[in-house]
Amino acid sequence: MSASDDSLEAAGVDGAIQADVVIVGAGPCGLFQIFELGLLGIHAHIIDSLQHPGGQCSELYPEKPIYDIPALPVCGAQELVDRLLQQAKPFNAQFHMGQEVTELKVLPDHTFLLRTSNDTRFHARTVIVAGGLGSFQPRRLGCEGADAFEGTHIHYKVKSAADFTGKRLLIFGGGDSALDWTLEFAGKARSVTLVHRRNEFRAAPASVAKMRDLVSSGSMRYVEAIAQSLISEGGNFQGVRLKKTDGQVEDVHADRALVFFGLHPKLGPIANWGLGIDKRAIQVDTEKFQTNIPGIFAVGDINTYPGKKKLILSGFHEAALAAFAVAAHLNPAKKIPLQYTTTSPIMQKRLGVGAEP
Ligand SMILES: Cc1cc2nc3c(=O)[nH]c(=O)nc-3n(C[C@H](O)[C@H](O)[C@H](O)COP(=O)(O)OP(=O)(O)OC[C@H]3O[C@@H](n4cnc5c(N)ncnc54)[C@H](O)[C@@H]3O)c2cc1C
């Protein structure tokens, strides 16, 4: 064994999963990255701390329509994720879900060792960080004992709207999510009470105006207040005690509380990997979307460069260029020609749709 083999072994490479490329984050950009790499004949491993792929689309707004995906005039957020998974399917990426990448080390031979929260190790020749907002957490209600009801009576996202119809709902927040769901459930739920701490809203003015009309017509209530404590009896959730801005206290009985106080983005372990960071995003160039460490790339919401816009379509463009850069990094001597999926027999073979090359 050579000296460098010794140092690799000491670094913990032995027994690690060997990979040409590891993608950190299975949001929409990580999923499209699989596809773009696959077209160039590169197989990917992809890791996400969530149990399911889809990132923000699946986690935060699965049932909302998206209108700015090229060639899809309207597409549900979860539908987009399903389509991306279907598109990436021919490339058989290996998904490693429910584990956070906690460590990323540069090894003496300029390859990388990644370690996850359940102690899986990957020895990768290149890494693409598609970590979005990082390990994000919704801001919690902040009442004592609320954790015990999380996912049963207190919710920070709507997985299925059907779970809430016919129920007495307390909705907290003043942003788009709070207002959109208020409007969605008014008339479908048994009752809706929107609670916001002040009379100014971050949500679209048209949504706020609709909400006020519903209040005027008696279809729902609006209370300017904060949550003071939970009302529970015998361990059962009964509602929330509110402290109103005029100092009065009101008990609102409800079956479910929906809380939309926004995300609390936490870059998490990514901040400790020696990457150039600016305002909680990874600095990249706009040719390869490479970070300050050669061989580590970053695409999607996690990266920053002059003019960056955190849009899904920007991440798709970045993924295409990063794939070419990864191919060049893996095989510097080989020229990578631009090929069209329409006409390239080799790409069509990789996609499983065409004739032999
Ligand atoms: C309500 C709402 C509506 C939106 N509407 C639109 C719209 O109409 N059009 C549009 O273009 N964009 C929209 N966006 C923005 C869009 O969702 C994001 O731009 C997009 O999700 C970014 O994709 P991504 O793959 O970069 O990151 P994300 O979707 O954030 O996915 C990142 C993934 O990385 C994982 N991750 C992070 N750190 C680690 C780690 N250390 N280890 C393992 N996994 C990790 C996370 O768990 C997550 O699953 C909207 C966002 C919100 C919140």
C-alpha cells in the first residue's frame, strides 16, 4: 500500500460507498441534477435528511400550483417532483433518504469523504451540494407542551387538505401560506379562525382583502393576537388561549391548529465544510457552479453569485452546467461534446428510448 493509500485508509475511506458523484439534497434541483449527469453517462448517489425527495416543493407546498416552470403552464409542486423523479428514473440513482450529511472532508488525493447522521460513509470523486435552504425547520408555535401534539393536532404544513375539512381550525400567521390556507378552508372547514399578531400582513394584498370580505360576511373570524398557551384536558388538545393586542385573553376551542410562521433556515453542517459562504449561501462561479474547493459544486437555492435568483428554473440551468463541469473533473483528458437528446443515439440509449449508438 502506498503512503497515500495509507492516509486514505486513515481518513476512513475503507468500507465507504464509492461514488463518482454524491448529490447532497434531493429537492427539485438535486433531482434534475441526476438527470443532467445521467445524460452524460454519470451515475449519482443522492442523500437527503428528509424521508422523501422533493425538498421545499414536497415539504412546504405540495398542493400549490407553480406557474413558472418552462413549458408547463401550471404544475402542482408535488406533481413537479413526481415528474422529475420519472424523468431521472432511467439513470438509476441511488437514494439515501432520512440521513443528514454531517461531515464533508477533503482527502489528500483531492477526493472527498462524506459522513451522514446514521454513519454511512461515501468516498466521492466529486460532490454537488443541492441543499436548498439547508436543514430547514418551521418556526414553532412556542407554547409549552406543543411538541406533544405536533403532527396530530398542531401542524406546520398541509400534507392533505382532506384531513382538515369539517374541522374547527385555528390558523396562525400573516404570510401567503397562512392566508392561502385560510381562504382554501373557509367554507370547507367547520370553522376557521385566523390569528395574526398585528394588523399588517406579508401576504398578497388580494388575499388579505378576500379574507376581510369573508370576515365581514361572517364566514370566518380574524383575531389580532398571539398564542399564550394550549388548552388541553386529560392530555387531549382542545384549542389555544390567545392574548389579544388589546391585552384581553380569549380561549378559542379548535380541533386543529395550523401554524405558518415561516421557515427558520439553518445552513447546518454545510457551514463547517470549508466552503466560501456569503449570507448563508455557498459562493460559486457561473461557468461550472464550482465552489472554492475544486470538485465540490453547488446548485439551486443553496448557492450564490452576482444576480442569483432563488427560482427552480435557475437551479435547472445550474444543474446542466454543473454536470458538464463534473464530467470534465472526472475525466479531464476527454472532450465533452454538446449533444442533443433529439438526435444523440448515445443519449437516447442512456434514456432507454433510442436505437443502439
Ligand atoms: C411557498 C413557496 C412557493 C414557491 N413557489 C415557487 C414558484 O412558484 N416558482 C419557483 O421557481 N420557485 C418557487 N419556490 C422556491 C422553490 O421551491 C425553491 O427555489 C426550490 O425548492 C429550490 O430547490 P433546491 O433543490 O435548491 O432546494 P430545496 O427544495 O430546499 O431542497 C433541498 C434539500 O436538501 C436537503 N438538505 C439540506 N441540507 C442537507 C444535508 N446536510 N444533508 C442532507 N440533506 C440536506 C433538504 O432536506 C432538502 O430536501 C417556492 C418556495 C416556497 C417556500
